[in-house]
Amino acid sequence: MNNHRVETGVRCLDEALQGGLPRGSMTLIAGKPGTGKTLLSGEFLYRGASQGENCLYVSLGEGRHSFLEYMARVGRDLTAKDTWSRLEVMDVVTVKEEGLDVLVEMITSHLEETHAKRLVIDSFTALSNAFTETIDARVTLHILSKILAQTYCTTLLITEMPTGSKKIGLGVEEFVADGIIALRRETLNGGVFRELEIIKMRGTLIERPLHAFTLHRGFRVLPIFRNHSVGPPRRYRPDPDHDGHYHTGNPGLDEITGGFRKGDTVFFELGENIAPIVPALIVGPLRASFINSHRGVLFLPPSGESVNWITGFDHQYGVTAEEQHHLLRIATTLPEEETPVNLGLDPGDIKMSQRIWREEASRLCRETGQPTLNIVYTDRLGKTWPETQSRSFLDTESMYARNTGGLLVLLSRPGEEAIRQHASNLAHTHLRVHNQRGVMLLDGVKPQTSMYALEQDNSAGYPSLSLTPIY
């Protein structure tokens, strides 16, 4: 533990702050209504109380009952025995000017009596109604900050940013405060996106000031997406199909889509700067689900993904080389080392290539008695063959999936926009993946869904994606 830092209770925020807030500092938490200011301050108090620190919450607007009830809804029970004895909640009505000195005296008196090391004033905006002159607010804040610094009490001062305004409170708080953290709720691609900015923090090197966050089950700053290695492979066990739908290979995707309907075309639209491992983590479990259910898979991968890399990736799901030999075909248009799973296509003749592809799909259907999963990167298709013929290829494959009850999954990276749009028009399910502040996000166009943050999850013993809603 760093004795000079106080953890906020939000892991990635503490990492960005080099361990937390400077001990004894006053930090402004600024944002418009509904941006998560109270929840962040509640996490700060909950962390302190659970670690044995005395804490004080001064409410000038939220109200004692509302605050405690709100925190309980996100799993932070501040009335529990191990935290309640460490937390005092002062429910104070907004004071008038003549009562301001009394309020400051009340706060400092409670700090001395309880030896509180964490303080939240929610909010300074409500308190500021007592001031007739801006200079009075600045003097009061300055005096309060001096008292708090002497007691090594680390303070969060909540300040409202009125809707339509970029001004922070009265405009004086930022000059007195040691740190400023601004919370924003914005619209991105029609969905909710939350962003936090560390505007300043005394004695702290801020390498990355902007961070995405969510209020799902508490205040959580989302980490930059990173790939994690998996230990010894564990056999992937697919969930059974249900109600005419295939399991997507991911419980989170199953929940938001209901599964992929048999006979459907599914389109994943990939945005700029998507980590290459992300689409692999989308279709990898789906391939494993089909292969482990003794169904055939045909895959036209993106440029740069070799046959050996793909087969090696699928071994992480417990798929054996023998299963791949019988059930997996990876299309290639460039010379590669021959393996049992190679399916060589002719880059100069798309009709010949589609005949080879179709014959292999039909063979797998006959041998397994089940429909196939066909996965196609549309930008690879468009870069290899003319646009009109590539669109015809997609039309035929979509019809084939519909007639056989199989599944066609299309993925598209930026480029070849005409084919990309055609893929969207064909799709019954259209999902988008995009990069915002280094966080990989997913949302649905068809069906329209909320936005979800993607993180790699290896807890089941094989690589997968967890989906965290952004509320």
C-alpha cells in the first residue's frame, strides 16, 4: 500500500492516478446530472470503510436514505456491520448565507470527533446557493481545504455541470482543488458512452487522461483491451441449440441476440483499429461450437491469418487435429504450406472458387448429416475478386444457409465499402465492433442493442469475451 495515496476503490482509475488520490487532497468530481458522481463518491467511501477508515458523507441534496438505497442497488451495502460503524452520513438541508459558518463548523467538528480520513461533500453546487459573491465561495473552499489537509482527510467535492454548459460549478473550485475529474455521458453510434477525464491531479503524472467507464454494478473504469495467454487447453463444451437457434459460442452474445437463428446471415462490422484478436475471439468459440457438435466449418480468413495460426488458435478450445482434418476447411488464395484443412481457391476465377467452396460444403453436409458454418471476411473477398462477382458470391452463400438451415457469418474490416454495405443488407443480425479510447465496444444494429465493452475472459480455461453493459 502507498501511504501517500488513497485508493478510490476503482481499480483502473487508481492505476491511472499512480495508486490513488494524494492523501489529504481535495478533488473535484464534476459532471452533469446522471453521470455517476454520487456512485463514484460512494465507491470511495465504501473502499475506505471496508479497509477500516472512518468516513463522512455530507449530503446537501441527495439525502441520507436515497444515497444508501442507491449504493445498495449496485451491491455496496454501506449499512452492513463491517462498514456502517466506519461511516457517518450527515443529511444537511441547503444552508442560507448566515448558516454557512455553522455548516463548516459542523463538518470540521465531525471530522475531529470521528477522526475521519475520507470526506465527501455532495454537493458544493447545493452549498453554493448560500453565496452571494464568488469570492466568498473561494475563501470558504480555501479555508476548508487547509483544515482537511492538516487532518490528512482526503476529500471529494461533488460539483454539478449544468446541461449545455462546460463551466465547472462557480468557476472557482478548480483553482482551489488539488485535482479535477470530469465525468461525461455522451451518445456514440446511437448508444450511451461514458467517459472520464482526469483534468489535473497534484503531484501525479497523468499519462492517459481519458478513460471509458460504466455504471453497471458499480462505478468501473474500463481497461484498454489486452490479449492474455491461456494455460493448458480445456475442451469447449457448447450449449445445446434451442428454439431453432445456434449457440453463438458466447453467453453474453446469446443473451443480447437470443442466439443465431438457423439459416441466418450474421454480419460483424469491424471499425478502425480493432485489436486483431477480437474478431478471432468472436468466431473462434463459434467454430469450436460447430466442430464439437460434429458440424463442418468453412472459413475464408482475413489477409495475414495463416492456416497454421487458425488451427493453432482452435486448439485452445480443445479441438483436435483429427477433428480439424475431418470438419474444418480454411480457404486460401495464396501459396501456403499444404495441410489437411487447406481449401485452395483460384484468385483469378471466382466461379471456379465458389464451385470448390460449394462442393466442399455439400460434402461436409453429407458426411455429418448436418448444415455447415460458413465464415467469410468480405474485405478479403473484395480484394481478391471483382465487386459484382463478390456480391453474387455473398448472395449465393446467404441463400445456401437459408435453404440448408446452416449459418453464414460475415466479418468486414474498413475498406471495400460497397461489399460492406451489401453484407449489411443481407444480414438478419448486424453487430458492430469499434474502438473508443482503447476499449473495444460492441453494439447491435439489427437487433438494436445497448453498448457493451469487450474484455478477454479466460476463466473457463479457453479464450472468450466478456460483455459488460455501458449504463
